Amino acid sequence: MGKRVFLIVLDSVGIGEMPDSAEYGDEGSNTVHAAAQSKEFAMPNMESYGLFDLEGIRDLKKGNASAKGAVMRMAEASKGKDTTIGHWEIAGIESSEPLPTFPDGFPEELIHAFEERTGRKVICNKPYSGTEVIKDYGKESVETGALIVYTSADSVFQIAAHEDIVPIEELYRYCEIARELCTGPYGVGRIIARPFEGEYPYKRTSRRHDYSLVPPKKTMLNYLSEQGREVLAVGKINDIFAGSGITKSVRTANNAEGIERTLEWMDLDFEGLCFTNLVDFDMVYGHRNDVEGYAKALTYFDSRLPELVQKLREDDLLLITADHGCDPSTPSTDHSREHVAVVAIGPAVRAGVNLGTRTSFADTGATILEYFDVQGDIAGTSYLKEILKG
């Protein structure tokens, strides 16, 4: 049997502010701590592997038992706090400049070019909550066939349309057009299809699709696949990396399906990486300031963790981390710049290891490459020898 790594990103599950969080408007943010204030919050399994031994969330620890896994807190080296930058850094790219954002909406010349290419009028064109925008602009969009284009504090160009008015494949084609147009100074990290359905006030569907920039250089995914290892992508991982370096992918509608697909792939014989993103924490709860829902989602993941651990083979590593924060208790509904955790689990992992705070998410990518004995020109310093037995 070959070596396998299962890397699971709990999207937006941050564990407390970074020294520069105030520069991003995120002073005091702590996503896990916010969720833990709900009576719905319970993570005994993650606690047993050491999560609450980390600075920023130590006060959430309930017992005194020694941890069964290895843990560390990761600072983000890149400038930014979005999904693309966070995942790219995990995979070995540290970004010295944030991706462009458009707090006043997109320039007229870009919108005009998009309207010309799609043959449809654009409405809204300003930062907006994804649920509120369809309440405020949905009727006009349905009545006129116009596309709702909006952004947020993140580097995104989002396109919303009712599936009865704009069939889903047509919406995806419009996103591909936007991806072609959004380059250079307009090079947002993601173009996002945001379909909705039903009667007013409407409901967003699960057929969201992201169109990301191609990473500017090779990531650990490229180096692994070029050396003959499998790189399996679950959820929006394939979208985030624009398919670069990925050998097989599957989309998912929610956290439950993401966990199920990961469990299925744990039954496969392969050598390489299975990279999973669980998006509900961010998309469904963080951006809606739903503390109780966020807490329930964390509790649900924790309840499924034993199933994942049970399927680990002798040479498997399970690494659980995050890409940024999205504190559901703050006035903002946007991402928050926070530290994230890494929890390492597996038969070969040394129990009770706490590596403190490290300076880059990219250390995880470097660790995975070392585990497979693959050389790669990526950022980060491996922590492999510090977490493995013997």
C-alpha cells in the first residue's frame, strides 16, 4: 500500500486574531470562540486530539487528558484573508500582494464589456450579502432577465440569476466570460456562479460554481501529480486551483456530502493526496452571522471525525486545518484575518505534540511533499519530523 495524506480544510474555521488583524478590520475576531458561545457547540473528539491546547482557544478545553494527536497554530504569511489566497498558501504559494477588491463596485468599462459579451444587462454592481442581494434585486432580475453582479470584501465577481430565467449551464458560460475579462487589474480571485430558485424571497441553490485564477506558480499539487502521485480533490478544491495539478475531482453540495466522498475515497488504494474543502462553515453560517448554525456545523464535523480516523491505514496522515476566519459574531459578514489550527492524526503521529505558532500555512504543503519524498520549489518549512514517531 502507498502512503496517503488526507488534508481537510474546514473553510473559515479560524482560531483567533493575528498581530495585523486590525489592519484588516478584524481586531478581536475568533471564529471558533464565537461559535463556542452557543449551547449547540461540542467538539470532544477534536479536543481529544489537542485542538484546544492551542493559544487563543485554550479556555475552551474541558478535560485534562493528554492529546492523542499533534497540533500547531498557523499564522498567514500572505497578504489577504480570502479562500484563494489561503488555499494557495497551504499548497505552497505565499502572496505578497492581496488580490484586487472592488468596494465601490466594478469599473464601468468592465461591466460594459461583460454586458456586450453576454447580451444581458447588469444590475446591482456593489458589495452585497449573497442572501440579501436576491431579496433586493431578485424580482428585477426575474422580470427583466438582467444578471445580478455583486462583490464583497473578498476578491470576487459574483453573478446571480434565477435558474428558470437563466439555465444553469448558461450561467456557467457567463462566468467563463467573466473569467476571461477579469485579468490584470481586474484579476479577482474567483468568479462565482450564484444561482437561485423558487418564489420571492427566493432561495440560493447548491449549484454554486467557482472559477478561480490559475495559481501563478506550481503548488504542491503540481509537484505531487508530476511525480506520479494521485491528487484527489473533494468539494471546491478543483475550482480554487483551476484544476492545476489535480488528477481527479468531485464536487459536493454541503459538508455532509464532502465527508461522505472523503470516506469513500479512503477506501481506495492509491498513493498521494486527498484534498477536501468543507464549505458550509463559511458559505452557509459565517457569511450569515449565524452563530448557532456555525456551532452545529462544528459539532457535526466533530461527530463524524471518528469515522475518518477509523479508516486511516498504517501509512496515512490526516491533517485538519482552515484557510482563514469568518467570525459569525462580529458586525461584519466578511472573512476575518485569523490564525488557523493544524491537527495531525494517524498511526505514525506522535501524541501530545504542540508546535506552538508557526509563520506560514505553507508549512503544511512542505510537510506533505516531504512525506512523499517529493522535491518542490514552494514556500514553507516542513514539520514532518516533529510530528512523526521515531
